[in-house]
Amino acid sequence: MASDDQEKTEEPTPKKIDDARKEGNVPKSQDVSGLFTLFIASLTLLALLSFFREEFFQLFQHLLQLNHSDINQKDIVPIAITVIKTFLLTAVIFAVPVAIAGILGAFAQFGFIFTTKPLVPDLKKLDPIKGLGNLFSLKKAIEGLKVTLKSMVTLAVGFYLFFQFIQELPTVTLFPLFQQMEWLMEKVIIIAFSMIFVTFIFAIADLLIVRKQYFDKLKMSKQEVRDEYKNLEGDPLIKQKIRQIQMEMSQKRMMSEIPTADVVVTNPTHYSIALRYDKERDHVPRVVAKGVDHLAFKIREIAVKHRIEIVENKPLARGLYKAVEVDEFIPDEFFQAVAEVLAYVYKAEKDKR
């Protein structure tokens, strides 16, 4: 039984997963993030291709014009600034959507998370023996094989399409230059997105594997689940003590209300129900206290002490005890019986006077 409790057979609880997230431990597939970034980079390059072509065409024109003029030392700085500005402009315009794609690729997998825990230095990671063990571990070998397999399959698809398109070159050479450029652009797009599709298949498989390994690693033993539940809900002995204190306080409040009652309906020995009817505040009578056995005796004892009328009515006492909680109004089905009891009490008080 003890060994069963130690086996991690239980699915991780929400708290276990949340604690792992706070430490930066999330199921992240590098393939999915890389695929999304590559896809957005390809679309960005296609969308901005004409813009890039125009920018570099103007730059080359500017440089060619300088070739026919004398360049002195003062001209070098402006030329360098122009070249750097063109390269920086194209690089930034291309890099911004790619960077955003990288962030969104991670966000799509595990949502927003901010933690500084991974940045805290861990001296255990500096252990050279453990580092060498991780370097030559079976896990690293499998990861290496996965990368090699993905690369080979993706490149094989790309080379296959490339050699298929090369067979069209004898015909393409007869096209005008503009049509040749269109053909080349079309084939490059086909090859690129075919390779991206292959990467997409590997990325989905990698995501499923990563998530399975992640949740398997977070699995808990039965004892861990019990301990977590105990920590969340509190120790059963403490909870029992709290409930006992709450019950005692509730009983004290209930007992303090008995002197305000108009009548106590009894079983006569097992049940006691204290009723109050305040015509100015309540539209119907209210149960201010109820009890069974020892508590019923205490209610009657307080009623006698404060000269509250005690009326024996077995069916009514049992019915009110089961149907009505303390500080609740009596239901419709008890109106007639309670009205008769109150009428008797009011008549008895009038006779005493």
C-alpha cells in the first residue's frame, strides 16, 4: 500500500500545474515556435519584397552614380550612413513582425507568464560531472536524432521539388526576362511553403510529445494529492475544532434569542422549537431556536426561567424541526397550526392578567 502511494499515477492537480508555471516550467515546443516564426518571416518577406527591391535599387543607383564622380575623404561618412540606414531600415521592418511572431508562438502554447525564477542563479547547474552526464544522456541523443530526421526529411522534400523544377529550365530560358523572374519566384514560394508544411507536421508531433512528457513529469502520487488537499483545505482536526467553535457560538446566539420568543413548541421530551411573532417587523412567525434531546431540554429550561409559554404539540414540533432552520420564517403549511398555538398563548396571557 505504501509503495502504491509513492507511485506517481495521479494526474497533476491545478495547483501543481500553477506552481510549475510560476517557476517558468511550461510545456513549450521549440518546433512550434520556430515554425510560426518561419511562417510569418516567409509571409513578411513576400509582402515586403517589392519594398526591399525598391530600396536596394535606389541604393545601388546612388552608389553607381558615385562611381562616375571623384570621392574624397569627406564623402565616405555620408555614403556609409546611407548604406547603413538602408540596411537597418530593411532589417528592422523585417525583424519586428518576426520578433512578434516568436512571442505569439510561445503565447499560443501556454499563455502569458511572467516569472524571474529561471533567472535566479542555481549553483547546482555548475556541477561539471552532472553537466557531462546531461550532455551525453539518452535524452540528448534522442533529441539529436529528432533534429537530424526533421532536417533530412525537410531538405529531401526541398531538393526533390528543386530537381523537378530544374527540368523546366530548357523551356524557361526561352521566356522573356520578366516571365523568367516570375517563374523563379513562383517555384521558390512552392519549395519554401512545401518545406514549411513538412515542418508543420513535425511541429504538431513534437507539441503532442512535449505536452505528454510535461504532464507525465508533473504526475503525483496518491500521498502527494492527499497532502496537497490537506494543505489547501486545512488539517481535518483543526477544521473539526473550528466547526465545533462555530457551532458553540451559533448555539450561544440561538440561546440568547429564546427570551424574545412567544412560545416554545415541544414533543414534549425530544424536540423543542421556540417561535417569535413580531407583528411590526415580521409578516409571519419566525423560528428563533430549535433543538433535540439535550438541547431541547436547555431550550425549555430557558423558557421556564423567562416565563415563556411551553405548548406540547408533537406533530408540529417534529415538522418544524425538520422543515425550518433557525432564523427562518415558517412555511405556509404550518400557518394554521402555529396560529392556533399563538392564539392559545395570547389567550392564556390575557387570562393571567
